[in-house]
Amino acid sequence: MDRKQFIQNSLIIGGATILPANSSLAASVNESGIDKLVDENGNFIQQTLPYAENFLEPYMDAETMHLHYTFHHGGAVKGANNDLKKVKEALDSNNLETIDFWTKKLSFHFSSHILHSIFWTNLTNKKTQPSGELLKRIEKNYGTYDKLKLYIAATSKNIDGNGWGILAYQPYSDSITLLQCENHEKLTQWGCIPLMVIDVWEHAYYLKYKNKRTDFVDALFNILNWDNAALRLDAALKLVK
């Protein structure tokens, strides 16, 4: 697969095209193509989860997983398709009075679709640690993995309202960076490629953790898939060369 085809098929770095071939998670992701966010006609599509809804228990319960994936991620996909439809209708009718509204909605819904699709592959049912080039860059930029963990946790726990903690590769500075993203699309950096994302919207944790976001973020470190993040970085570095 060449660079252009990779971008067209994936839109985000990771998932099906870069997981180890002998991984059971990779088999599931390859089967569902979870990183393929649009169909051949440009319509946004939601793929099946790469594992069963109870795969991440006890740290993430099956009921939350079902509601989160089906209604919140699924709702974003439906919303993005509607937004795109409204933008096209406005252009076709030369009526631009509402196009600003629908463009903003599209940014919100499509950003949600991208981040949720990354989020599902960033989780596994065992504890992992950074390795390879990712670990080298973490140590270069932040000193140690333990320091980065503290930074990610604080970034994610202290977001005002809803949003995401995002570990990303910034090609313009050739560095690993942390983002404290409000909602799905605010406070981002141009050109950043997400490697690992932490969803701290209340729908991600409220059934099990109630209002204790800090407990949820701490629990996630037991199921964060650093192997997936490392592979996303490897793919990102190949794309920007």
C-alpha cells in the first residue's frame, strides 16, 4: 500500500494496517477495518469493535462500552454524515447562510469519529509499556516514562468540562507532544498525529466511576495499549519522511 492509498483508506494513523500480523487484536481489527472511517463514496462509516464488549473488564464495564460505542461514537458518525449533507445542500443551492453552522458541526462530529476510532485500538486487556522508537522519544522529550504518565494523567484529569487527553507526534517539531483537547476539536495543534487518546467525556466512565474522573484515568493505565501507540508512531514517521 503506497502513502496516498494509506491516507485515503485510513485517515488516521494506526489500527488495521499497522498492528502485528500475529496479534489476536490485529486479526479482529483487520477483519473490521476499524481505522477505515469512510466508504468508497466518502460517507462516514462506523466499524465494529475489535473485541467483545466485556473485553476490558473490570476496568471498563460492558454496559458502558456498549452505550459509549453504540450511541456516542455511533451518534457522531451519523451527525457527521448529516453535517456533510447539509454543507453540500447549501453549496448546491447557493445558500450560504447556514454553512458556517454546519461546518462547525462537522468539525465536532468528525473529530469525535477520529478520536473514538483511535481510542478503541488504544485499549487492551493487559498492562503494557512503551517500547522501541516511542520509548526513546518519550525519554528524550520527558526524561522517563513515569514522568510522562504523570503528565498524561494530569492533562486528562484536569480538562475543563468534556474532552480528551492526547499523546501525539508533532511532525513540525519532530517531537512527542501532549494535548488537553476540549470537546473533540478545540485546543489542537496543526499537523499533530494522535498516538494515544484518553476519553474523559462523562459518558466514558459515569456508570462505573460515577463522578470520579481521576479514578477512571488511573484505571485506564491498566489497559492502555502502548504497543498500538508505538506502532502508530512508527507508521507516522514513515509517512512524514
